[in-house]
Amino acid sequence: MDSVGGGNNVTSNANLASKHRLRWTHELHEQFVDAVAQLGGPDRATPKGVLRVMGVQGLTIYHVKSHLQKYRLANYLPDSSSDGTKAEKKDSGDMFSGFDSSSGMQITEALKLQMEVQKRLHEQLEVQRQLQLRIEAQGKYLKKIIEEQQRLSGALLEAPATEGILPESENKTDPGTPAATSEAPFADKLAKPK
């Protein structure tokens, strides 16, 4: 089968061939179904394997991949019968007839669900960002308080101790405490020769 898409000539340009929209004719689809069957069914067949078995000039991996996905979905869509069992394999002629409406609704529902999840994630990220900003502000505030406390503590320690500033209980010296001197306590013993 030299021409793909009902008589359209496919050029050898790889770019044009990859972007070319393929029309799956009945004969091309039958060849696809045969290739899938040779490879063990739609669950075991891979796009590369189907492409190799079909051997159709102008057919790309993207064409086969897309068609294989649709084929798998169409074969395993649940039947609308009352027993609720999976549908048997459909005839290749009407295989895609119910695909658009039911899968379109499923895709719409999936997109709505995904958008809701993304919205919730965005809200959570915004809450986390606000909390992070508050934590950083609290950290800066605490750092300022600690620095101020250290500055005040240092100022009190460096201030000269005068009797008017210190409370009376701190002015009194303990009689057991020796007076402060500038000499070492054992300096007189070291100065005396033996």
C-alpha cells in the first residue's frame, strides 16, 4: 500500500510526513488490526512493533501510537447494557462511533477534577507562603528583642557601680570577702627570699 490516506501522495520529507494528518481508511485499519493481533493483542502490542509489522510507507510512530490508544479505549469501554460487564470487542466499522461522546465526557470530568486539585494545591501553597512570611517576621522581631536585651545587659554591666544606683542590698559587702587589690594574693610570699 503505497499511498496513505485515500490517494494522497506522501512526500519523503520527514517533517511533512510527521505533521501530515492521516486518514485511517478501512483497509489501513484492517492492516493495523492484523498487526496488533500478530503482536499479541492491543495490551501487548507497542506502537513501534505495530509500525514495523505494518510496514506502510509514510506511516509514523505518532500515527500508530494515537490509533493504538483509541483502539485500546474503544475495545475496552464498558457496555451500556444492564448487566454491567465489559463490552465484547466491537466491529471495526463502528469501533469509534461511541468514542467521542463517552470519552469526551470522561475527559471533561477528569479535567474538572484536575482543575479542582490544582486549585486546592494553589490555595495550600498560598497559605504556606503566608505562614512562612509570618514566621520570618516573628524571627526578625525576636532577634531585635534579643539584641536589645543584650545591649541593655551590656550597658548595665559597664556602668560604674555607685551607691546611688545600686539597691541597698547590693551596696553592702560581705565581711568574709576580702577587699579588692591590684596585687596578686601571693605576691608578698614570692618577694621574700628563703
